[in-house]
Amino acid sequence: MDEQPESAGEALPLMLAVFGTGGFLLFLVLISGGWFLYVPLIALVVGGIGFLHWMLWGQSMSRQIQSEEEDLCRRARENESPR
């Protein structure tokens, strides 16, 4: 009569992964005397630089390539002979 929703079984692996990873990171911070806190900070800085690079160059290059591909497809359709 008191049934659990099906989504409760789906959340268990996620919760275990989050708590397991969090516990492992806490362990690393404790044994390193706090020095391990710089690792996520460095990862955020590297990720931020990568995102900035994509915003400045990658996004415009993606648009340029997309427009070139559309032009090539349009030319290929125009050059096809009708059957």
C-alpha cells in the first residue's frame, strides 16, 4: 500500500556517487592540510580560459564553417542534373 515512486531507485546511484566523491575530496583536503583546495580552483581557471577561448574564436569559427557547408550543399544541389 505504501509504495515508493519509481524515481527513488534512480536517484540512489546518483546520491551514492555524490556522497562518495564528496567524501573522497574531503579526505584529500584533510590529508593534504588544505592544499588540495587549490586543485578545483586551478581547474576552474583552466575551464574559464577554455570557455573564453571558445567565446572569442570557436563560436565564430563554428558559424563560418556552418555557412561554408551550407554554401557547398546549395552548390551541390544546383549542380545536380534533373532526372
